[in-house]
Amino acid sequence: MILVTGATGNVGRHVVGELLCANAKVRALTRDPATARLPSDAEVARTDELPLDGITSIFLNPAVFWNGVDDLLSRAAGHGVRRVVLLSSSAALAPDPSSELAARHLDIERAIEDSGMEWTFARPGEFASNALAWRDAIRAGDAVREPYAAARTEPIHERDVAAVAAKALLTDHLVGARPVLSGPESITRPEMVRLIGEAAGLPARFEEITPEEARKELLARPYMREGLVDDLLRLRAGAVGVPSAPSPEVERITGRPARTFAEWAADHADDFR
């Protein structure tokens, strides 16, 4: 049986779906099983109970265990868990010593390597689903306010991350691999807003603001910390005027092209209406 942590998250929910489609047995962890709305074929359990009996592999979302994974890994090894597939980050590829995001993911990666279990570290870059933070503004007809309008990134659809994770859980092809994952195209924030507007049938618009204004607005959001906000702004600034190279790994691993941002916008059009 495969344990999926963060099973109601943007990626975890699709990991559950991918595994069930492959006829795998799944135990899905969530804080509140009563409101999880997960498929009936999945066994649903509470995250704080962490039931590991019968588990052979784990999909690990570090956001669920951000304060430490040592207890989880120790218990997993004791229960005979063979493999851990980590939702890591491309920030770990060339870590900045001052980056909280890179340091934390690298710490978790090293802990998993030291556990003696098989592992795969999926390292996606920017998630297309980060654009869901713009829902209220677009619904209200307000401008999406972001800094660094010229910055280009390769946002990845959460379904593509889940498909790669499922391959790592179900086959041996990715054991010991650290695939860097991205969408198939380089795109700016104004272009993303335009595509969302077209998909949702709304007059979405973009307004560039200063990094200082953005920092203040980001820190006002729940769960945002200074270190993380500084990391995000630093990454965005570094993407201005830098040629991008989308990763081919999604297609190589899954056998089909990664989904474009336009496809993501179409899939999520109702979220913005």
C-alpha cells in the first residue's frame, strides 16, 4: 500500500487519482477525513495518526512536515517502508546559502538519503497553481498586482507533478533520481493573467508594482514568512532578462508533453469566475 501525505493538496489529490487509476492501494492522509472529498477507493486517515502498517512507499509533501521529518522517517523505516518520493523543489538544484526554501528542502532530502530507504526527489519549479492567489482580484475585476513584469518562468501544472510522482512510486525507473520539472514554455506574469482571463471569459488585467510594495502585500497573506517572501522576490528578480530552458523531464518520464499554462487556465477557469 502507498501512503500519500497532503492528500487533499494541489498535487496530493492528483497523486491519489493517478495511483488509483493504476489499481494501486492507497492510504490518503488528511487533517480532516470528513471533508476530504477523496475517492471512495482510497483509504482515508488522519495525518496526526500517521498509520504506517502495511505501507511500502510514501509520497511525502514536506509542507505537512515542515518542522521536521526525522520522526516520520524513523517510524517508516521501522515499519519496513521501502521507498520515499519527495515533493522537493528546483530551488535545491543550485542552492543559495541565504535561501530558506532551498535549505529546508535540502535538509529533508539529506535526511531521506540517510534513512537507508529508496528515494526519488521530484524538483518542480514554479507551480501554475500559485496563480490561484489571484482569484479574488480577477473575480472583483481588479488588477493582478505583481513585481518584475518581465520575469519569465516555466509554471508546471500540478497534474504533471503528480504523474511523475506516481511513476516514481509505481516503478523502479526513478529510484535515486532528482528530476527537475517544469512546464513546457517560458511565460511572463502579464501573459499568465491574460490567459486566465481568456479561459474564464473575464477582463483580467495586470499591474506592475515595486518589489517593496509586493513584499508588504505578500507578508499580509496567511502563512507567509519573511524568509520565504524574500526568497520568492529574489527568484523573481533573477528571472528578468534571463533566457529560460524548460525541462523535458515530464515528457521523458510520462511519455506525453507537459501541459501548457493555457491548459492549466482552462482546467481552473471556474476558480476565477
